[in-house]
Amino acid sequence: MKKLRFNKLLIILLIILGVGTSAPAQRLLIPMDQTQTDHLKAYGLTYWVLKQQITVEWLLNYRGGSFLLDSYPGIIKELRLRGVRYEELSSPEILQIYSTIDESNMDIVILEKAAKIAIYSPPNKQPWDDAVTLALAYGEIDYDIIWDDEVLDGKLADYDWLHLHHEDFTGQYGKFYGNYRNQEWYQTQQAEFEATAHRLGFQKVSDEKKAVARKIRDYVGKGGFLFAMCSATDALDIALSAEGVDIVASVFDGDPVDPNAQAKLDFSKTFAFENFKLYFDPMIYEYSDIDYPPSFQAIAPGAEADYFTLFEFSAKYDPVPTMLTQNHVGVIKGFMGQTTGFKRDKVKKSVVIMGEVEGGEQIKYIHGNFGNGTFTFLGGHDPEDYRHYVGDPPTKLELHKNSPGYRLILNNVLFPSARKKERKT
């Protein structure tokens, strides 16, 4: 009886939304090549369709990773409201697309369910923005903000996808000490972090943040999808490698660094990086030698010369990295951050490299498995702001509707919804 009542309510909801319940007469293609008017909104529209419990076919490597879905009045209305370009296809046109995919380095994954998204972010507003939060807001994609209380309380299990950005899991307040220790926002943040650690039963912020890092690792191990950018990438692995080891200077926790800290690091506990060396000096704006180029050295090539290349994968045999690299271009302009990229010799051999600066040491985009889950790390802070400084205004994505860099972020948002389509023999 309860199931029957639920089905009736669902039908009513579909009618109200204008989606309808009868079989569609034709199908819709959302092209993701250069013809698309708003790539970023297209991801949001796809997410919205999944929330209506309607599946979507993700056509990997077909016209930039296009989406194919059933045609309903409510969907067409939403496409027009959001300014997303679409094409109405006849049955012969659909068959032709399937034939092209079958004969090429292309494939289809079925997107089934909208992922429940959590953004790890402090309760106080930071003086800089988060590229993923900007992308989700612009794409009209739902998300929850969580912090240390929720993580340590086991609430991560309620979410499919977790994002980390410029958070510091080492307890060094982002290593902003050298330039910003006298700023009001820095002092306020430090006081709030210390109060949170004490309230949660920890004597030091560094110990509390390491506990949070371990909870995140457990979440991934149990099947969670982790996406991280900027300094959250290396800071997380550093914290995991330094369990039980004091790696922070006395200006942060009141006592000195363990003199044998470097030798005590355990790289078997990290996601992506190994054999790195830490920078213990609080005046150096850098955690370790993972980052390339180092934040304290002015060796970046400059916006006009900074690019990285996406790898091309076999869609039929490597669907995961193929999904994560879907784009309408293969070369993407670089962008800096506290952690801009990853030094090649610090990346574990088991990690899949998806984007790199050709002929150089910088790896920009990586993916790997951990337990039953996955992690994806993207270096840099904001794909459309080459050098984003503290206090800079947020990027206006309405000016960057077709951003290839932001597309990499949104590929990750849809990734947890994917089910590999069974191939007919």
C-alpha cells in the first residue's frame, strides 16, 4: 500500500513538473562540443534531470561528452530557462549516434541518481572563494556545507560526494603565518579553530585536524567519492602520513616540531603522494615539496604561456578517467593556487595521471582508488583566475560559461551517478 501511494505521488509530481509519464516521441541531445552555449549550466540541467528520477546517457568522447535524454515538456522548458543548447533527434539520428559510438573510441554510461554532495568548509566566511562552490551555485546544483563536527560525528556516510578545497589538515592555519598573522581575519580564524578543537576534546588544532583527515580517509575507503583542489590535496596526505607525529612549529601549537618528524612519516597511509619532504619553517608559504611550482618561488611561466594537456583514454576500457576528462578541448590554460600542481616524482605509481604539463615536472590532474572508493585531485585554486590572492573578488561564472577548467570540476560531480552500460555481444 505504501509503495502504491508513493508511485501515485511520483506521477502527480511528474505531471506538476511538466515531465509527463507517457513515452517520449523523440529524444534530446545536449551537445558538449564548441556549439554549446553554456557548458556549466548543462551539467546543472543534467543533475536536475537526475533528481527527477530520469536517467541520462553520457556519451563519452562524442561531441565533447554530450548527454542524451528523453524529451519531456518540463525538460525542454528547463533547458530554455537555463540557456542550454539542445537538439531534438529523430529515431534514425539516434541510431546513427549509437553506430558512431560503437565504431569509435567512444562509449555510453548511464547516469542514474543525483549524488548527494557535501562541501567541507568552515562556518566563518573566508576572505577568498571556492571554485567548486561557485560551479555548483552557478549550475544550480544542491549541496550541504559540513565541518569538523559533522565529520567526526560520522555524518559523511550520508553523502555520496565530498569536496575539499584550500583547507589545512596539518593544523598550520593554511601556512599564512608569514604574511597574514597580524590580520584580523587570520587571528579570528585561529581562535575559532582552537575553540573547535577544545570543544571536540583535542588539546591541539593539529591533532583535531588529523582526526578529521582520518575520518575522510575512512569515508573514501568505505566507498565515498572524494574530490579535492588546491592545498587540500597535499595537506590531506601530509596529515595522514604524520599520524602521531608533531610536524608543526611552536607558533602554531606551543611546542616544537619532532626532531625526527621527517623520518617518521608513513606514506602507506596517504592517498596519492609519497617520498615528499616537509617545510617546517612557519615563514615559508608551503607545506612540502609536493607542490610544483613551489609557492615561494616565482618560476611560473605566466598566464599566457601556462597550459596543461588532458590525457585521452579508451572510453570502452577506461570509462572512469574518460568521464573525468570529458571536454571540448584537450589543452587547458593553467591556473595557480597555494598548491598549483604536483611534482611528478612525488605521485604514487598506482595513481592515474589525467592531466600534465607536457615535458615538465608538473602533474595537474590525478585520480585513484582507495579501498572501495575513489579520490580525484586537481591542482590550482580557480580555473578562471590565474593568480587568486586573499581578498580578491569571486569569479563571475556568467562570464565563463564554457570554461574547460570548470568542466573538469563538474565532470566529478556527475561521476558518482554513473553506471557502465552493459555491452551487447
